[in-house]
Amino acid sequence: MNSSVEEAKTSFIKWWKIQSGTALLCTGFLVVEKPVPMGLIYELLVGALGVLTGMCGYKMLDCKKNELVVFYQLYALLCTSLCISLLYVVMMPAFKAFAHRAEHSMVADHYVMATFVSMMYGCISAKATTCANTYGEAAVPLKKKSE
């Protein structure tokens, strides 16, 4: 492998570990502490997406080049799906609570905390997805570069 692929892989490994840990902490916090009631189906969905994302990233570390084309795109899709799921499951009730509050009333801190946790995961996930795409494109370019 050339140096740009090695650098991209090293960067991906770093951000994959951060993303996996953050997904575990964020989904664990939202399911255990329940700052916003989600319901069992949504708790399972968010938990499953977190686990699948971590597993897909792990598989990217030792797969063949022809598999890497699929796994780095799947990893990006799973990260994005978890972000969208958190947006729908956690932040929509929070936005609804803010929109329907009375004038000069206090909004409970649990909505603020749930929103912060979701946004924190989203930012880290975006960086991890970018690193996965950079690594995948460096190792197995989808388009040939014209010279």
C-alpha cells in the first residue's frame, strides 16, 4: 500500500474507534437514562444501528479490496442512518416541546441534553464517514483519475 492509503487507513481507524465509542455512549445514555421517551422499537432500532455501524467499521479493517468498495459505502450509510434515526427519535420530540412551550416558561433540561447528545454523535459520525470515504477512495478508487 502506498503512503496516502496508509495515512487514510490510520485516520479511519482513529475516527472509527471514536465514532464507535460515541455511538455506544450516546445510544446507551438515551436508552438507559431516557431523557426523551422513545419506546422499545426505537430503542432497539437506535441500538442496532449503533452496533451494526461499529461492526461494519471493524470489518473494513481487514477486508479484501473488492469488499472494501462495499463496506466503506455501507459504513457511511449506517452512520447516516443512525444520525437520521436520532434526529427523528430524539430531536423531533424536543423541537415539538420547544415549539409548544408557553411564553416565558422553562423547558426541561432533559430535552436540551438529548439534543446535545444527538448533535455530538452527528458531528463525530460526519468526521468518521469522511475518513471512511477517504480511505475507501484511496484504496479502491471508483473513478480513474485522468492525467
